[in-house]
Amino acid sequence: MDLVHFRMVVAPALTRPAVDLLTSNDHVLNLVIVRAVHVTGGDAVECDVPRGAANGVLEDLRELGVDRTGSIAVDGVDMMFSRSAERIEAEQPPVLARAPLWAAVEAHIRAEGTYVPSFYLFLVIAGLIGAVGILTNSQILIVAAMVVGPEYSAITSVALGLDRRNRRRVREGTRALTAGFLLAIVVTLGFAVLVRAAGLQSRAFELGLRPVSHLIDTPDFFSVVVAFLAGVVGIVSLAEARGSALLGVFISVTTIPAASDIAVSLAFADWHQAWGSLVQLLLNVVVLVVVGVLTLRVQRRLWQRATRASGLR
């Protein structure tokens, strides 16, 4: 059974209300209370809750103010042997075993939305790999650049900021995307200029046979469709911790390849391709952000409705 473990430090004045709240919930297991004589800052309260009911329990505890006067730590339970847990599992709809813990999902997105120097380093490296893929007409290298690029974490952070009306998060994410892509384009442009000056580009590229580049710099209806579907899959994958599906998002959206193609096209004075790649980049980022916001809201509501229908909230 998929369980969530709550470990709390509760202010003494809130211990009784918190315990009453937990004991009144039939889905709370293994409730343990340790009084303040052994705990710094309040009483220690621990319990286990099925994943499907965890959102409701956490929301109730936060409404009570447990997190404001104390703290709530949340962990997954890898394995438990309990007849009570087996009974609850039998009564719970199987689909709720995959129910996201929304506080954890949002915490993960917020954590990924911190823009340390490696964020910009990976963008630059991905841009350079993408440029090599364009100059050599190598689709494998384009896929590699998509996997290396970290921009999706910033895109989801902006989407969460818009969903939660957090202007600071939106501002920081937008700034990181703008600065990161500009840095990647500038460095990749310098690389492409050196390649052109040394005549290292492939013969096919020199003759205008650029299937990879043409695929990137021609945004169309299908570009929107792919970005839309990738945006949906990306948020669902984050919410349900489906890593393989999330990897598929990284290799399906034309963001880093478009940035690389802007730089390469500028270096080779192909203004039409540079413009097409710029449109492709902006189109993908905007669609991913908008779809991310909508998917977060729809997915959250669908799971809330499923939880209420099962009687877990």
C-alpha cells in the first residue's frame, strides 16, 4: 500500500485539536504522540496516511495552523505490514494509489525553479551540442541537446507561479529563461562563427542541404500540437512521478534546438532561418507555460473530485 508518513512538531496549545482531527479520520494509522518534555518547540506527533487521503489530512493540519506554529515533515513509506492498512487499501479505489501529494509536487517544482550557475552552464552546453547537430545534420545530437537542456524546470516554475499568482516566481523564471537562452545563443554564435571561419561545416550544410535545420526553423500547426501535448504530459509526469514520460517531454519540444539554430543561422547570415527559429523558440515556451498552468488546475481538480467521490476527503 502506498502510504505517506507525517512527522510534526505541534505547539502544545494545538496538540489536542490536532490529535482530535487525526483520530476522527478513519484513514489515519499509527498515531504517535510524544509530549514536549522530550521535544524542542512543542509536542511530536507522527502518523501514516494512505496517499489518496494525504492531501485532505495535510490541508486540515495546515488550516489548523500546525505549520505556522510548528512544522510538518512528509515522507514516503516504502513498506508496511499491517492488517489495518490492508483493510483501508481494500476499501480505497485502486486509482487513488497514484494520487499526487500536491504540496510535494509544488515543493519539487519550486526546488527545481532555483537558478544556480549550473542551470546556465547546462543551457550553454546544450546549445553547443545542438549547434554541432545542426552543422552535421545529426538528429541524434539534437536529441542529446534536448535531454541536456534544463529549461523545462524554469518553464514549470513559471507555470506554477502563474497558477498561484506568485509574481516573484514568474519574474525570476522569466528572467532565468531569457538570460539563459540569450547566453546560450551568444556562446553558440561565437562557436558557429569560428566553425565558419575555419570552414569546418559539413559539405552538405554548405550546399544548403539542412534537413535538421529546416525541421527546426519552420514552426507550423504540428509544432503547436507537439508543444501542447508535451506540456500536458510534462505536468502529469511531475505530479505522478513518471520519470520516463518526463524524459519524453525533454526530447519532444523544440526549445534548445531552436536557440542553437538561431545562433548557427546568424553565423551563416541566413536571416530567414534565424527568424523562423526565434518564432519556434517563443512558440514552444509560451505554449508550454500556458498548457502547464491549465494542466495543473485541471489535474488538481480531477484528483480532488476523485478523492471526494471515494469519501477520503
